[in-house]
Amino acid sequence: MRLFGITFGEGNIKVGDVFTFSLPSHITCPGASSWCRKYCNAARYEKLRPTCRNAYKLNLMLAKNPKKFTKIVLGILPRILSCMRIHVSGDF
């Protein structure tokens, strides 16, 4: 689902009906070890689901505009979303 330029995932069996926001693996993990990069679960998921990889790239492009991103995430989303999971790969 796209909302205000952000692409959201729509949860899963584990977390339920919660919107999710993610960024691409590897390029947004500056402290990742070589082991982590080799066995990265998020990277595997992105390979299996190119749609997710593209959505994460769009989110990263928006996040690189801090003024717009902050306005959306802090100013608008809390009014319409009761809960949002950030970075589903667990790297946050």
C-alpha cells in the first residue's frame, strides 16, 4: 500500500494486521559483518520478492529527503495509523 509516498507492507501472521515500513538490506546496514551480509535474511527475502525490493528502494529515496520524510512520519501518519512496525528485517 502506498500512502503519502511511503510504501507499506501489510503485516503478516506473526505480527498481525500491522503496517510495516522497511528499507533495502545491505546498503542501509553500514555496520554489518561479512557473516551478516552472507546470511542476511532480509536480502534473501528481497531476492524472492522483487516487488518488496522495489518498495524498499522507494522508501529509501523518500527517507533521503529528511524534511519531507519527517513531515510525513511524524506529522501525518500518527493521525491515521495506530501502529507501524519499522524495518521488518530487525536491523533497526
